[in-house]
Amino acid sequence: MARQRPRRPLPPQVGTAGAPPPAPGATPEPDARVNQTMDFLPPPLVDHHSRPVLHGELGLGRFERLLAGGVSGGAGTAGGSADGAGWFDSAAGLAVLRWCPPLLGLEPHCTPARYLARRREAGSYAARRMLLRGSGIAELLVDTTASVPGEAAAADGGEPVTVAELDAALPGGAGELVPLAELAAQVGATSGSVPAQLRNLGTALETAARSTAGFVCDAGPLLRYPEPARPPGRAEVIRAASAALAGHRGPATAALSHHLLLEALRTGRPVQLRCGDPAPLAGLLRETAGAGVVVLVPTGGRAHVRTSAELAARHGHVHTDAGADPAVALAVAPFGRVLFSTRAALLPELHVVRARAFERSLRALLGEWVADGACTPVAARRIAERVLGGNAREVYRRRDGRREDDASVTTTARHRVAVPGGGGPALRG
């Protein structure tokens, strides 16, 4: 007996009403039904958390170093080494050669040398624009934190593209996610006393909120506060601010980090919390209910994404990043609280391959739900529209639609063909 193809988890508490009836005398294969029921054009994507890409024309060695840093955070993993050698001969390299050459006018799976020659021929600006627009991403929100572990070494002195340059390259523009720690450091460096520091922090947050898409911070300093479920008192904040002015870090300044988070939420802009395991944040999230919108951006794999989705399901003001596999978060959290991101850095090619992978995974997942009768095609399209961009536009209050001068954005569903026996719909570059 042939082994059955494993199915992805279905959403909880679903029935079979709305399942499409089979054609008379026909029993279509599951993949064919997926292609039929999910053959729709998704909206332009909103990538709610990415990192800056770099300027410059790239040779083979430097491109592979950046690919290694963007994929592994600068650490060597299976299929490549920390210096980047051999990274075209990896899963990430294969994905780049599958999806990116067609966006620059080449055939898929051309040689790395030919691809990089075409990239240099187009020029850094034009190649970046073609790749980003070809990714299907209409809008980017960029975490501008100056130094993220693993990226600094991979960048090797390269100059990051500014948010303004990314805004000009994308049909829907780009927005900045202001790092709270860096904002506090800048204010502290120009404030001569604790009262001035606290007053200037409030002013800086209000000023930034007028132009930024949101704020971002690491959860680590927040967890050093001994009672995360309780807001710090005025005296605690003053002591922590005094310690920060004296150059101290760690637990001595944890109350200031906590105060900064609450003040940022009160501006009305969402705050992203970068975290590993989000479970220790449960008390803090209870305390921030009613203060503003928190978006969890967990790292560390599926288990942490699931925990983040559980927290989003428990707290109405909490949203979660979907991670690489949308099935994990969508099995737990309400669909309106799950947001797509690439978390791509250093190379625009990573925006392309991660957007492709996510959209294909989401399409396959929702197609199976429709084929199994778990939801209707109309409901599946609504879920896709929300996760791929609608939720982010609501959370970050982004404008909906493209610029009037845009006619070239390419989505991951514009050139679609069925692959016989494949695990889902395929994309032609």
C-alpha cells in the first residue's frame, strides 16, 4: 500500500462545510485541488521586520560572505563556513540561483559567476531595485539597530542602504523601526542630569513617533527587571537613569528599559520585542495590556514561534511574527495577529528567496485546508491577504495601495504553473 502524504495541521474547531465538491466521475489529486482552489493573486506583501542591505558591487567571495552572514548570523553552518566559502553550494545558494537570476534577465540556475557579472553590469542601485520589486514585497519595515550579532563581521565595512533609499526603491515605500536602546543612548549622551534625561526621553519618543513606523528593542534588558509584571516606580526609574548616566548597564538600568518600553507604547506606535524564547515575557505582556500594541519577533525555531503565537492568542494587544513556516503560528494564534517578515539582512536576494518560500508555504497550507474542507476558498484568500500584508498595515498604520508611478512590482504569484506531483504550486521566475 502506498504511503499517504502527511498533511499539515488543520485550524482548530473546523468543520467540513464549504468543501468544494469533486467533478462528476473525477477524483482529483490533492495537489491539483490545491492549485485549483488557491489560484489567486495575493496582495503586495508587507515585510514587517527586516534589516538593512548593503551598497556595492560584489565579487564571488564577498557575496558568499554576505550570504553566510545573512543566513547564519555569521556563524558557520552545514553547507558553508563562517568566511562564506562555498555558500553558493548550499540550500540558500540554490534558492538564490533559482529565483534571482530571472529578475535580472537571466535563466534560473545560471552559474554564480554569470549571475554576479549581470549584477555588476546592472549596477548596485538598479540590481537592488529589480530584486526588491521582484520579491513581491511592496513595503519594508526596517530595524535600523546599528549592530546585530553576526552581521557586523559579515558586512566587512560595507555601507548600509538607508531607509530613504529603500523607500524610493519600493512601490509602497519603507518605514523605520527605531531602536529604543539607541534612542536612549543618544538622549543620555546629551543630557547632563537625570531630570533632563527623563524629560528629553519623553520628547524624543514623541518626536520619533510622528515619523517612524514603530519601535524595536531586545527583550533581554526588560527581563532583568525583578518584577516584570509591575511597572517601575518613579524612584526606581530615577535610580536606573542615574546608573545609565554613570555608564552602568545590566540590572542597574533594567527599570529604565522597562520605563522606556511603556513610554514608547503610550505614543501609539507598536513596539517590536526581539526575543529568543518568549515565555519569560508573559508577566510583562500582562502588564502592558491597554498600553499599546506589542509585536513579538522570536528567534530560535518553531518552538519559540509557537510560544509567541500562544501569547498572541492569550493577549489581544499582542501580535506575533509568523516565522519561516506559517503553519506553526496559524495553528495557534488568531489569523489577524500573525505577521509576515523575511528578517532578511545584508543582501536583497534574501528578501526574494524568503518571500518566495513563505508565500509558497502559505499557499500550500491554505490549499490543503480548502481541499480538506477546513475552510472555503474565500476564507483562505482572506487569511492570506491578512497574513501577507493586511495585518501589518493595520498594526503599523501603513497606507494601503501602491504609488501612482508604479507599474512594475512583481508578486510571487504572477507567473504560476502547476508542478505535477509537487508539494504545492510552483512559481516561474
